[in-house]
Amino acid sequence: MHRITGRTGDESLIEMSPTESLRDETNGYHHHPTSGGRSTQQGQSAIDKSQQSKDSVFFRDGVRRVDFVLSYIDDKDGERKQERRREYEANLEKAGLELETEDKSESEDGKTYFLKIHAPWEVLATYADVLKIKVPFKANDIPNHTEIPMNWLSTPFRLPDHIMHPEPDFFTAPFNKSKSDFFLIDDKETFFPPSTRNRIVYYILARCPYYKGDHGDKDKKGIKRLLNNGTYTSAFPLHDCRYWTRSRDLNCESERYNLYKYWARFLCFFKEQPLNLIRKYYGEKIGIYFAWLGFYTEMLFFAAVVGVICFIYGLLTYSENEWSYEICSEEIGGKIVMCPLCDKKCGYWKLNSTCNSSWQSHLFDNVGTVFFAIFMGIWVTLFLEFWKRRQARLEYEWDLVDFEEEQQQLQLRPEYETKCTNRRLNRITQEMEPYLPITSKCARTCLSGATVLFWISLIIACIIGVIAYRLAVYAAFASIMKDSPTNNLQVVGSLITPQLATSVTASCINFVIIMILNLMYERVAIWITDMEIPKTHLEYENKLTVKMFLFQFVNYYSSCFYVAFFKGKFVGYPGDYAYMFGSHLRNEECDPGGCLIELTTQLVIVMTGKQVWGNIQEALVPWLMNWWGSRRSRSHPESLYSRWEQDHDLQSFGQLGLFYEYLEMVIQFGFITLFVASFPLAPLLALFNNIIEIRVDAWKFTTQFRRPVAAKAHSIGAWAEILSGVAVLSVVTNAFIVAFTSDMIPRLVYMYAYSSDSGISMKGYINDSLSVFNISEIPDRSRPEDGENPSWFNSSITTCRYRDYRYPPGHEKQYSHTMKFWHILAAKLAFIIIMEHVVFLVKFFVAWMIPDVPSEVKARIKRERYLVQEYLHNYEVEKLKMQLSQNGHSECTCTPMIYPSLTKHEVLSECL
């Protein structure tokens, strides 16, 4: 915390003296008071505006850069708002900022005022010192010896060097205003890049009061509160040009155009991302998101390749699927009569009717599935560990090594200050600050928790409803398809079965329910988080992250968990079926080929549906809103559509904008790790989606959103912990999927322990895995109605088969589990224990082997710190020599530069 004390303990901003800030007379800026308390130049602007470029980001004098823009509408009943604006803008001027107002007559809608803000050098230098912003003081002379083998192979994927490295590499140190000549300042107007300038200005705007004098309400401060109460309609920094063409002003960098040309266009999907340019234009927080998304996509490539290989293995071993041959055979599957799959409406059926689904399930239910599940457990660890290394390298390159994120989050939220009327002494700052009583805090937390539990219960209720739909509709589909009317359909007719029809329709209904609940809960989550009144922005984001992820986790994954771990596990047997909650709906059975193919169907529909819908929503909604918002400018082509008006019509990038981007990717990460054993092609789908996602996000940021205020962040925050938790859970879920959802373990047990054929063979497996039941013992409530049985069924058929390991009728232990059932169960449990221990052991070993920070980065950090100290020492020595030489041999009365005197103004302690 950096605090410079001065006159009073309540002042929050530095007041610039006339000698510190640029005088109004010298820069051609003259005040003409108006009713709104702002200065306008209506007579002159009519002339200037006709000559002004649409992409001008400067004041009317063409010299001072517009660092921030505030807009407002002068309401008829807005006297209080006018007073707030008058006091706020007067205090901004006291803080050293320079203002210029565009009258509403100059705007294309004829009613919006635009207040342009410029920060002169003295303001930038003062607050750069306060915020400890790192700036260059010497060119980096550490040689870069990193050479990538066969580097020429990556040439097609590279971008031009001036795009990838828009700035030279320098040694940097925290800016010190008293040592300004120590730093490499060639031009004060361009020394601080626009992203740093708008960050400094926003720092002032967020803390500037809008009361008069020293005795006003100390809570009346900050642009956020003025936006909330409608005093201003928007606040944003400017883009530097139109995205489709360079600015005609040579003083404009046209970085937005470069980002669009080399990054946001979809034809650049195979190119690397210009992360340094993204960071320079948007700030480190957005830069770190795209760095993470790009790295995640790169790592998905390796998972996708292995997944495709496992899928190809399933295709190549398609003909070796002995149990599918037995199911499809007329001699085996054609003679096995299966018991009805539902009560009353389902008749007896022959096993070979599931021939197609049996072949399909082999594509995903094979030995390659086990290998891929183990591989993904290790891949997740490699992804997280290598990301830590990439993140450490970015921290060094982006001057975030000594950045303490907590400092920027110490600022109290305006909502917290408003709603908390109680005050107490802060032991650290020794100032009175608002606080929330413990009783109120507990009550709000309990209400919030109860609300979250209610919504999670609502999700579970919807899932139960979908399950009831599956049970009820399956009987209807079975009754309709008993004579196979779908076989008349070309191509797909033979593939449509009651199981497939039920699974697909239920998955689609479940997806629609997920989307509806998701839209509703987003508002609820924000509402209950606001109700808790979090103290800081960091606390607010963490609380909202936990609520949203917990809800999304249950919402998106619950149906997959049901199919994977509950369906077909609690069925009973023909004489004693299990029913859902005592109703007439019988619990679902798995297809003779297993439930894995149905889990695959569920995963594909929910995962791809979410990704396609998400990309359409992300791209289409902002475009439509911007198209509608800018309709007036299209109908008035004769008016000048200025840079601030163009940006004003774009969508605002809210504080939680990145939150939703991270949430979308973390949910996808769960799909490709938690259930990947059922669908090896999931990483491939995620890879294709992310290639599109990067460009859609880039397109949104570059063309559809206002320029966000630059913010610092040295990591992806709480999402790293969530990813680690999902990674650990994925090992458990995949082990259970292989053991209990697929038929891999029963097949292996039969092959090595019960195969009757000489040697290792799967012959006879189908007959061995089906138990026998006496048809005469089926109770009336389960017996098929007249007309439901197929034409081939007659009274000579006395038994039916069902999927289980139970003793046959007539045995002394009839219909109880055989010893084979317990052998297979023991094998499943053993597999889970062995797989989890092996994967966790490898995960921990890999995590231990790979250091979080590369040794090269550690060495560079130490080298830079050493050089900074050395150069600072030499600078102080030379400065002292110069002072001594100027004073001759007289006694030196100057203050050594190593102990600069503190200015007599108080500044804020919170650093953004």
C-alpha cells in the first residue's frame, strides 16, 4: 500500500497546482460556462468539425489526446444531475484533468453530450508514481538463446514481427516522478501508451467526489455511482481508429486495425495470436485470457489426435467384434427371446433387433477407451502444469512479476459503501470505513445458500421429469415401432430403434431445459450476489464464480451423470422390477450393448448444442444490437459520425464480460474430461469449437464492443483452482465409466476366466451374459397386453432372457445373483482402485517433475532485479556528483535523491 499523507485524511485525489498542470491559456482551451457546468465551443466547433477526421482521437486543437469519454443526456427534470455533473467535473479539473464538451447539437442524435477528458503529463506522471506502473529505463541486453528445432516449420503460422512484438524489449522499473530523467522518455505525449493512460484516468474517475467543498457526503464519489444514478449514461476510452481501415491521422497507432487484420478475421484461424499487441491495446487481464484460451486450444490438439487414433482403432477392429456377430447372427441373436423392456406396452423381442446399436457401441466401447481415459488423466496434469510455466513467462514479459493482485482489489465497491451505514475504524489505515454487521452478513449468506439449493433442487426436479419422460415415451415408441415402420425410411430407417428415439428426444428436451434454466439462473445468481453485498470486487467475482459454476455444473452434467451411473443399475429382474418412487413407471434398462452409446449420444447433443448456440449468441446478439443502435447514423449520412459517437453506439464490455468467457470454456473443459471415456472425439469437437471461439471473441472485442478499461491480472484467478478440481474429479468419473457404464470389465472377465473355448476367445459371451426367466412367472402388471407381442411369438416359447447374472428358474437359488456377478463386481472395483492410483501417481510425479517457473525465466528475473539496483545506484551517484559539482566545495544542503521528499498531497492507497 502506497500512501502519501498531506492536509486532511478525507481527501482522495491530488490537486494539481497551476504550475504542475498545463495552463488553459497555453493549450488553447478556454472555458465558457453553460447550464451543465461544462465548456463548449459551439461557434468554433461547427467549423472545426467539418475538417475533423472521423477517427480523430484528439481535442479540437489536434494536440491533446482524448483519454476517456463521458456521455450524458440533459433531462428536463435533471437539475440534481446537472449539479452532480458540475461538481464532479470541477473536481476533475482540480485533479489536473482537462475537459472539453461536445454540445448535443453536434451529436448525431441531437440529444447526447460528450465530455472528452485528457490527462496531461503531470497527472500521468503523478499517478504512474502512485500506481507503481513499470516503465522502461534501459534496452534489454540479455541475449535470447532459445532456439526451436526445425523452426521453419512454423513459418506459415507466424505473424509479422511488428505485430507480434509491437514494442522493443526493455528493462523496466516502477515509475518515480522525482527520477523522471532516469527513464527512457523520448516524448512525454507518447511515453505512456493509451491503455495506461485510460487506466490512470479511470483510477481518478473512480475516486473523484461529486460534492462541493470538504464537508460533503464522503460516499458521493466515483463514476460508477454516477452511472448507476443516471447522471452519466456511459463512460469509456476510445478505440484508436475504425477497425476496417487505418486512421488518416499519423499520430494514431491504428492498433485496432492491426488487431482486426491479423487476429479477428476468421481466415487467420491458423495463425498465432498477437498476444503482446492484445496486451498493449486491451491490458493484461484480457491478454491473459486469450493467452490461456490459445494455450488450451494448442493442448487440445494433442488430445484430439490421440482421441482420433482411439476412434480409428475402434473402426479397424470393427470386424473383430465377436459379440456383435453373435447378436446379429440368426443362429444366436435371432433365437434369443428377450423379456419386455416396459410394462404392458412392450412385447417380447429378439436380441438381433439391436444389431446396429451393438456395432455402433463398439466404436467407443473397446480397449482403446481404457487407454484414452488414462491418457486424458495425464493430459490434464500436463495442461495445467505447462500452463503454469507459460503463465510465469508471461508474468515476466508483461512486467507482472511483482504485481500484487490484492492491491487493486482493495477498493470498496460503491454498493458496499452505500448499503453499509455502520462505520468502524480500520486498524491498518486508521480511518473509519463502512462494514456489514455479522448478523446481517449471516442472514444474507443463509438466504443466498437457500436460494442456490432451491435452484439446484429445481434442476434435479427437471432431470427427474426428463427421466419420467424417457420411461413413459419409451413404451409409446416401443408400441409404435413393434412392426418396424421406420424401416421404410431410406438410409436411417434401419437405425431408428425405440431406445435411440427415446434417447435423442430426451437429450434434446434436456438441452432446451438447460438453456432456459441457465438464462433464468444468471439473473438470480447476480441478484443474490448483490444481496450479499460483497466488500471488494475480488470478493464479488469469487462469490459469483462459485454460484454460477456450481449451478452450471449440476445443470449441464446431471443428465450425463444419470446415464453414466444410474440408468440400468437399479432395474431388478422380470419377476421383481424396480419402479421410480413407487410409481407405475419402471426404471430404465440399458441396451444389451450397454449404456455407453447412450451416454455418447447425450454428451454429443448437450456439448455440441451448447457450443453452437453459444457461438451464434456471442456473434449475433452484439451485431444486431449495434446494427439497431447505429440506425440513425445510417439515415443521416451528412452528419459527421465522430469517433466517440461510433464507440458510444457499440456494446459496453461489462465488468463480468470475461467471467462468462471463462465459464463457457471451463464447462467445455468438464465435458472433455469428466466423460471423455464415452466419446474419444470430444476433444476434437472442442478443438474445432475453440478455433472458432478465439476468432469470434477477437471479432467481438475488435468490432462490436467499446474499448474496455485496461486492467492488470497476473493469472486466470479462481478458475485455476476450479480446473484443478475438475481434473481430479475426471479421474474418478472416467474410472467409474469404464468399470460400470461400459462392458469392458465383464468382457475381460469372461475372456480370461470363463471362456469355454480353448484359448482366449469371446465366443459364447452374449449367451453367458444373459440370464433366463420363466415367462409364466411374470406378474400381470408387467405382462404385455394383447396385440403387443410380435407375430412370431407363440405359446411354445416358455422363457425369456434379460441382462444380468442370476441363477435360472428351478435352481435352488433361482433369480439370486451368481458367483460370476460378484467376480465381475470385484474386478470392477479393483479396476477403479488400480486406475485411480496409477493415474494419480503419474499426475503427482509429472507435477513434481515440471517446475512451475522455467529456470530461464527465474534467471532473467534475478538478472533484471540486479541490473535495476545497479543502474539505480549509478544514477544516484551521478546525480549526487552533479549536485556537488554545481555547489562547488560548499556544504551540500540538498536532499539526496535516494530519499526524495514527499509531496504534500494525499493520494489513494488502493492501487489498480
